[in-house]
Amino acid sequence: MRVREWHPVGHTRAPRYVQGKYGEIVRADGAFSFPDFEAHGGGTVLDPTYSVRFTARELWGDAASARDSVHLDLFDDYLDRG
């Protein structure tokens, strides 16, 4: 799956360096209050969260080690399933 690439006004917990990149969901962690909505007065909205593994090469190109990876905890709303 791919992380959505977008540039919302204000803060988001989806780092720009993973936006538009492909990763693999390795664990589902349950649903939690989505802070992007809550911080802007949208109230509490529960959104599933996942541990997503990205290869270092996917994030930083061929100069990165082929054996290294990065895991990020991301909300479902950040993921593009299309």
C-alpha cells in the first residue's frame, strides 16, 4: 500500500518523507482517536492504526542499504488503498 501524498494546512502525523511511498502493513494496532481531526475541533474520530514497514531504498533510493527498513505507526486515513 501507498501513503497518501497531500499537504494539509497545519500539523499532520504522517511524515513527508513517507508520503507517496510504498510500504507493507505488518501489524494492526487497533483504533484510536485521529489527532488531525481532534486538533482542529472535529471531535473524537476513531481510526485504525497500523505498523507499516518501508525499505530504506524505498525512502532514500539506491544509496540506502538493501537490508535496512523503517517501521512507522500510521493511521488508516493516511493510507491510499487505490
